[in-house]
Amino acid sequence: MAADRQNSGKSAAPGDRGSQKVAPAKPDWADGLRALYDSVVHEPLPDSFMDLLDKLDDPPASDPR
């Protein structure tokens, strides 16, 4: 009964376990999808893409007009 009087009329503090939201459980396929994404992100760029990026980094040629 003493606990009831302590908590009556008070909302839970942010650090209280009762006020924490529980993250939903991850589906079974989530780890596989993350691994696939990480493998694609870490793939090296093809040489043709690197050449294009190098051309875009170069300053534009002066206009011969």
C-alpha cells in the first residue's frame, strides 16, 4: 500500500523501466538483408566509373571561342 501512495498521481520518470519502449523483434530475414546491403556498399567501383569521376573532378577546359 505504501508503494501505491508513492506512485499515485506521478508519471513515470524517463529512466524508469516501466516507461521504456521495447523495440519490436527483428524478422528472420533482417540479418540477411543487412549482410547483402553491406556487401554491395563495400564492392569496389568499376574502372569506367572511376574514370568518369576523375573527368568530373578535372577543371573544365577553357572555351576556344
